[in-house]
Amino acid sequence: MGDVTGRGRLTVVGGGLGGLTAALCAAEAGAEVTLYEARHRLGGRARTAEGPYRTNEGPHALYNGGPHWRWLARRGLLPPMARVPAVEGLRMRYHRGGALHRMPPPALLRLRRRRDAPVGVPYLAWAAEQLGEETARVAANFAAVATFHHAPGELSAAFTHERMRRASKLPPEAHYPKDGWASLVARMAGRARESGVRVETGARVDAGALAEAQRHGPVVIATSLAAAQGLLDDPSLSWPSGRTALLDLVLEARRGDAFAVSDLEAPGWIERFSAADRSLAPAGQSLIQAQFPMAPDEPRAAALTRGEQLLDLGFAGWRDRVVRRTEATADGRTGAVDLPGTSWRDRPAIDRGDGRYLVGDQVAAPGVLSEVSFASAWEAVRLALGSPAGQAAPRTVTRSPGRSARR
């Protein structure tokens, strides 16, 4: 944030990626920072399970195309990263017409080259005008890997298309922190402590404690919107998100297993993460994490049945190779989704007034998935400490509404 000193005190509530980013930015600006995390471990939704199976909360990747990557790299905070090995990349499969294919439909790649998708119309309608209804459905289902939503085609065309383009970029933007997200969290937490941030874990903050903290300086609330609602007594803090079934599988490894399967018939994604990072599972075993978005009234069992049919195609004999299986539902915990006529600018504002600032992946900041947490943290600290524009973070260029934006 530049060589700014004497910035006073700042409190951060929440120790996920957004909270850690805010704490680091404020400490760099010379503020006295205290971070409170309710759990006994930092990381929020970026926590990695301990033990032999290093699972994260659903499929995960760190895209290298956003300003958050540069921000982390400049500070030496990027851990060793894995990328899709060439041999595994050849095992990417696309489900269409009841079978798996080695290549996506050519029309999908042609659609990807279109840049200016509008904010005000659904993605299916816009994409169908470009290259037909079939290509539009395929592209929308593919985009579910970065939306975690059961109907990406019903969302804003600008929102869904940006995610489709980022997810389909070659070479892939997706990189994987070795040893899971925990390696990134550990580096950020270590740097925060080195920078003088006081980190309190197992410390739940209620409305009374928040009010007390406000007496001493601005407060950054880096929690879920649901938690922020209670802390701020503000029921308006809400925004649509995805609802998806999560499936973690540890299988006995077998040659020929797919690296990833993208369902182009319906939203769904399966990925063998241990193919890129062998530290995630013991030798001879494969760690697979998958997500199958669910409609509001769809039971998890129905979504998992769809997923198991994909597994039958991409992982022959998987049912007899299961070492461990875990199921969960992520509801409202997968980042913002923007409906037609809305963009990230319309989400809950970062500045909540009275020295309170909101950070997270469902607030008014640009980016894809976790990038929103980083961007909102930079802006929250800039606003809280009065830093000159441009000092808090790398500049994120957006196009003013037309209303089409590329981030």
C-alpha cells in the first residue's frame, strides 16, 4: 500500500483469504492490525483437511490471470504451484451425447472468442444468437465449473461468459497450490504475523465486541454475508449464490483414469487433483473432488446420481476402488452469481458506513471466484485508511457499463 505510516488501528473479523489480505494491506500501510477468527484455524473456505487426504472445500484452483496473482507474487506469497501436466491434460474429457469425448465442440471455442457479452440478457439467449442454441447450452454447462450454479444460462451473459472464457483459456489459467490451499494460507498468515498483525484464533466476535472495536478505528468484516447480516444487524446483506453437491472420493489408482470430466449435458465437474499434486493422497491412491450443481428443490442424492453416471464413464470400475467417500452440500458458499441486469457493481457495497467495511466473494468488487475476496479487501483497506487511489492494490481495469465488463 505504499510507504504510509501512522494510520491508526484497524480490526479485521474473519481469517479467510479476504481477511488475511485486508490485514496484510493494512499492516503494509502502517496500521496497527488485529485479526479475529472464530475457528481455531485460519483459512475460512480455503482450509485444507489435515491427514493423508488433503481435501479442500470442493474443486479448487488459483487462476493466474487476475491481479490477485500478481499481488501475491510481488510479495513472495505464492507457494509452489502445480499445473496440469501435459499427459494428464490429454485425459481431459467432455460428456456429450451419452459418451465422453477428447475435445470440446469446435463451436465452443469459437464462442469463447466473443468478448462483449451484455449484462442485461441471459447467457443462453445471447449465446444462441451468436452460434445457435446447442452451442449456447454446451457453453453454459461448461461454465458451471466456475459458477457452481445449476443454470448458468439463466445468469447475466456478461457474468457467465467471463467465467466460460477464463475456464477455457489455453494454456489453462488454473494452478493448484501444492499441498492444498493450506500452503497459501500459511504463507499469508506467516507474513501477517511478521508484519505485526495480532492474530487471534478461536475468537468469535459478536455485535457488542464489534461495536467496541469500532471505538478504536475502522473494522473490516471478512465473513460470509449471512454472518455479516447478524454482526451488522442488516438483513439487506444478501446476494444470489450457487447450491451444489460436493463429492470427494479416494480411489485405488488405475492407469487410464480421466484427469477431469466436464459435463456438457448438465452442469457438473469431476477432477482428479492428485494427478497434478501427488502430495494430496498416499501413493497408489487418487484424490477426486467433484461438484454437481443442484436446482433449488433438487435433493443432493439426485445430483450425486448424475455424478456417479459421469464417474462410470471416466473412471472404470470406480465403485470397487473406493477407499474413502465424503459428501456435502455447499449452499450460498460458492461466491456471487449475477442475474441478468446486474453486475458486481450492484452487489452489497463494501463501505457500510460508520467505519465498517465488507469483504468477501459476494460483494461489490470485480473478479472470478476468490479474486473477488482479494479485490474487495484491497478496496476496503483503501477506504478505511484513506490511502490515495492505486496504493492499496494493483489496478483492476474495468469497462464502464455499456453494460458489458471484462475483468
